[in-house]
Amino acid sequence: MRQSQLFTKIERNAPKDETTANAQLLSRAGFASKLMAGTYSYLPLGLRVLRKIENVVREEMDALNAEEILMPMLHPKSIWTATGGWDKIDVLFKLKSRTEKEYALGQSEEEVVVPLVMKYVMTYRDLPRAVYQIHWKFRDELRSKSGLLRGIEFLMKDMYSFHENQEDFDQFYARAKESYLKIYKRLGLVAKATEASGGSFTEKISYEFMVLTDAGEDDILYCDACDYCVNIEVAKCEEGSVCPKCGEKGLAKARASEVGNVFDLGQKYGKDFDLSFVNRDGKKQHAIVGCYGVGISRLMGVIVEKYNDENGILWPEAVAPFHVHLLALGGVDGEEMYKTLQTAGVEVLYDDRDASAGEKFAEADLIGIPWRIVVSSKTGDGMVEIKRRGEKETKVVTIQEAIKIVKRENV
């Protein structure tokens, strides 16, 4: 992409009403634009990041043999009254049409997906099944804040699994937890599987996946000696207590942001809709259902909270909008370098604008693409200057050597 073709422009100053790094940097660097509190437009660079996150999540869900679908965002009132959610869930957006019919905007999909999948499950031979979607959700938050970390409209991956017995569910549940940890690792994040209450969804213990950040909204206790972690809201211990899992002393307290969750929904929704299948004994039985969510847009915000410095964003390779930011300085034509990088399969943003070197360098740091390649009169014919974002060292190499460096680091 040529930077001159971007309709967006870099903003010199951070929005006055934003205090978190992700809200300030994503706005200044032209990734997202706030329409109102909790609602954002994703600009060309930001949409590329969202799609990169989606692809990582999609690959891991496909590896679980889950099938991708797409469900409506507008739901009839009847399915929410059947489960009790219409009156019980306070964040549910409710709408009334001109015909006086009432609807809800999807804040989760249990009410849609259970009747949908069970329509095709006749006997135990049709189980297990898992389906997922990546779609927009709406929640009537009283206080939307922290940029992308807490919104009223957000992009989410939600998966649902259906099982004939608890043992089969538990096995899939364990696999899903491992897939989640793999997703976060691929995105450059360390997430802790945190015990939490099932809240409005279920009375059972669920797991939230937390990334430590001062911009988060949850307080957790965790053990450095093992993987024990618990949300303080359901904790039976306190900061400094002996770890109940490994016996080490000194549970630490930290602020964290939830980036995913998994719930054991049991047979609740099958019972609510009176949907069953014929089990191995020839009797009718309700399926055991699991729910697994990942906040796609929230992850974008959490990544920026973790990866930034005084100059701007430092995108991890896996989610960066481009792998290389090519800068042509001093009137030098970088067209040949641009085409060479593209031919080599390197994703490149080419700053072909008529701007000063200082302006281009500052904006490249703010945008945060992992590699900067500069072509100028100083580099010489066929040579370029290459530098990794966040590092001071620069090298002057051939364009082919630069391509090898970028591809090697991007494996």
C-alpha cells in the first residue's frame, strides 16, 4: 500500500478525553476513530490488524475441528424470554419495531446457537459438534472506557460445543483452554487462565484469560511458582497468601484485562428450549454445551497497551498491519524497492509522500510496523538501510539481504 493513498492522517496530539495508551495511540496513528464512547470505526490500518488477529484465532478454532458460521445480530424477544435473559441480563440492548415487536441486539449467542445446532442433532451419533463465529456484539455498558478494552460494540469470536456426556465435554474443554493459551502466545501475549464465577451465564466455575495491564478492569491473584490464578471477586485467599495449588507463599495481586473466557453451560439451554437428542440407551437427553469467547477488538487494544514506547506502537509480527515500512527520502524514487518487496511476498507500506525525513521517521515510529527500510541518496544504488522498530541499530544491506532478514524474523 502507498501511504499517499491512505485517506487518514497522523494526529500530532492525543485525544484530550483519552488516558490509556491504546486509546491515544490507535487514534493518533490512524488505526481507529471514536464515534462515541465504546464505539469505534476501524480505519484501513486498524482493519488489517483486526483481520490478522481474526486469522490467528480462526486457525486455532479450525484446528479444534470447529465449523465457522455467521449468526444474526438482531434477535427476537421470544428466545431471550425462554432462557430468562430478557429480564436477567442488564447489559442487553432492547429494541422495539414500528410493529411493536421487540428485539435484542446480540450480546452473546446461546439463545441463537442452541436451537440452531440442535435442529440437526437427532441422536448421540451426531455429537460432538462445535461451531464458531467472528461477529459484532453489543452490551449496554454503563461506563465505556479504556479505548478498545471496554466497549458497547466490539468484535468477538464465540464458539459453542455440544456433547453427549460430561466426560466428552471435559476433554474438549481442556483442549479449548490449551488452544486459547496458544492463541495468546502467537499474538505475543502471556495470558493467565483465571478461575472466575460464571456470572449470568452459569453458576459453575469458569475460566477467564487475563493479560496483566494497568489499563485492565479486573484484579487477580496469581502465583509465580505455578499457573494458579484467580479473580479476586471469587477468591477464597488474599494477597500474600500461600498458593492453594503448589503451596508456595506470596500470591501476587495485579490489574489485568480479560481477553477470553470459557464456560461450562451444562444442560441449561437444552432444557430452556426443550431440545434433546436420543442417547445410547434410546432415551431423550439434553446436550451439554460449552461456550468459548475471545475478544478480537479488545485484543487489539491489549496488544497496544503491552507493546508501546515513548515514540508510538510496536506491533508484534503476527498482527502488524504490514511487515515493512518503506521510506523514500530526499526525493529518491523508491518504486523499484517497493515492487521488489511486493514480488518477494513482503507486506509493505510505502511512504511515497513529499514529506521531510524527520516527519517520516516520527510517523513510522508512531505507526509501529516491525521493520523500517529506508532508501535515500546516502544508501547508494541497490542498497537500503534496515532497522527493527524499537531498536537503535541500523544496517546498510542489499534489498535482497533485507528481504531475507524480514522473512527470517517473520517465520
